Amino acid sequence: MNTPLFEDFAPVTSKQWKQKIQFELDGADYNETLVWNSPEDIKVKPFYHRDDFNKTATTDSHTGNFKICQNIFVFDVEKSVDRALDLLQRGAESLRFTIDNESLDINKLLEKLPLDKTPVYFDLKFLSVDFISKINDIIEHKKATVFYNLDPIGHLAKEGNWFTTKEKNNFETLQIISKNTRESSLISINLGLYQNAGANMVQQIAYSLAHANEYLNRIPTIHQPIVFEIAVGSNYFFEIAKLRALRLLFQLIAKEYYHDNDCHFLVTPTKRNKTLYDFNTNMLRTTTECMSAIIGGADTIANLPYDAIYHKNNEFGDRIARNQLLLLKNESYFDKVKNPADGSYYIETLTQQLADKALTLFKEIEANGGFLKQLNDGIIKRKIQESADKEQRLFDTNKEILVGTNKYQNPKDKMKEQIELYPFVKTKPRKTLITPIIEKRLAEKLEQERLASE
């Protein structure tokens, strides 16, 4: 029996809602009191109504069906294999191997893994045709899903130099690899670098699209999905909209190149808002950030352990990070709904506004020579630094709050004896082609002061 629940209620218009709110404000100004402006210059209203909603920003994403990824830094191959097999038994569904040595025995690393049902991502600290060829030979007769995540432009942005290769330049190397690799995804875009360095969301989307456009322009043989390695922060609804806007705009640009594969989102929580003191709060931050990633359309999520900024990799931190995703997937059923954000007037509006602003910035970058030119000229770094400085001032003046760090500090909290990794910006003097984009956490200066006083 279908019971009409709302026939006795007259519809309430947007104008009526606003009038009621203004009455309750008792003379206070509506715009000054309830409308706030985001770092992206988006004015956020207290409510969104279908009367004011004319178009949707729905994407062809597949929200919900995400994989849980585990990061493994490969130093000892045998130990890495044992760890990978153990992690797959404990709930991991995909693996990301960080490899910094081309001489590593890749056959030994992969031969025992169930590649037919485990997607594998590589974070290679080098660019080598021979090494990729070895992997191709291994997976040729296996139904393996491999993402090479090759990003020379991202390496230039982060390290200040291109990869050293046998070929004339990094793009020639990519072209050779692309011709010899048909099935596996090759290219990735390190969007996380811009987020962790302090770029606002419009910049993150526009820079990553311009970054991707350089590859699409220079390597016409790329027909595999492009991976966006994304970092998400704690602005819950905005981060959902950021991922949706990025996918929407990539689909728009890819059509111009007849690139018929969708992008692939590999998402991890940001380090920018993570703290040394009151470190358990990091678990709360990463939980909401993973929720944003899922609802926003992440294909794979590699959670960040709560102690990642100051502890060496450890079983407890990894287990907690993995269990957060297992809870979201298996107990909160976040994997059961396709595109849950569709139809939300607020998220749809944010998505469209971010997309519009990012597309405008993308066009400006292209009109002024493209991403690589602006990166070489230092414009990208300068713009990111301006946004980072603006956010830093908000944190320093307690307008942006990190609980336990710049508000509600625990004076008994001591960290000096627990630090295993240097948690602050490291200086690495070297000769570079450009000034690198530097990742930096908001709380670093305050934490250094607290550590000095312990």
C-alpha cells in the first residue's frame, strides 16, 4: 500500500525559507551572518533549494565500488612479498609498491602475488623502458591490472629536475613505453602535490587538468586510463565536489583528444592538516576524508596511518588505517550506493561552481603557454604559495582550527621521545632546473616551538 505522505503539506518555496530565516535572525544581516566565503571565492549559502537549481553536474562516475589499497615500500624483496600476501589476507584489495632502485628483482616481487584479482600500482622513483618491459613480460599471460603511474612532469614539479633516462627526454621515453604497452595504465597526475603544498581546490583541479593536457598533447599514443593521485582534506562537502568536478572536466577535455577511457582516481588523505600533537585526532580526520573520497567517486583509496608523519611504517598504524576503510565498506555499506551525491542541491552546486572556476583557470593557463611553461617560469609555484600563505595565516590566527594543536591543546602531551621520522620540511641542497613545489603541513611551526619547550 502506497501512502501519500506529503499531500497535506503545501510546498515551501526558497523565498519563504529565506523570509523565515531572516525573521529568526532578529535583525542581523542574512549575508554577513550566514553566508561565508571559501578560499576558492565560492559563497556558501545556509540552504539550497530546487527553486534556485537549474542544472546538474552529474558525472559518469561509479561511486561505491572502491578498492582498499595498501602501500608497500620495497627495500627487501622477500619481506615485501611476505607482507603483501599477509595484507591481502587482512583485507587489502590492491597494492601500491614504491620502488626506488631499477636493479630490483621485479620478477621475484610479483611471481607469488595473485595478480589476476589484485590491482597493482607502482610508484617508481625512476623512468626506464627496460624496467617496464620486464613487468610487461611478467603480466603478459596473467589477467593482471597494473597501473605504472609514470609522471615525469610531477617529478619535475616536486624535485625540480626531470628523470635521467637513456632517451633524449622523458617524453620520448614515455612514447616508447606507450607503444610497447597496450593494456596497462601508464600515466598518472600527482594532484596530491598541489594539495599538500597548499593549493586551493580550484587550483588543484585546473593544474591537474593542465598537467594531464601536456601528456595528451605530447603523447598521442596514450589510450589507457590516466590515473589522478589525489589528496583530500577535511572540508567534507567541498572535497566530494572537487572529485566530481575533476572527473567532469577531464571527460570534457578527453573528448577533444578522442580519449575514450575515463580517468582513474587513486585517493589518499592529505598530510597538510595532520598533526604531531594529539595525533589520535588524525584518525578522525582521515575517516571523514576517506568518506569524501568514496562519495566523490574514488576508484581506489590508500588510507594514511594516523602516525605516518612521525613513525616508521608499523603494523598497528597500517592495521588501523586499513580497518577504517573496512568499516566504511563492510559495516557502513559505503560501497553499496552508486553516486549518492547525485541530487544534493548543495553538492551539485559546489561541483558546478568548482568546475566553472577551474575551467576558467585552465583556459588561462593554456592561453599563456601551457602548464609546463608556467611551471618553468615559476608561476604555478608562486600561485600555490600565495594560497598556502593565506591558509597559513588563517591557522596562525586560529580562524582555521586543528583540534589539539592550535586549539584545546593538552599541555601534558609530549612527543619528543616518540619521533622516528623527521616530520618537518626537509632541505635537500641540489642543483635544479626549477624551484620545486614544497609540501608543508600547517602545524609545523607551532609544533617545532612546542618540541623546543619540552
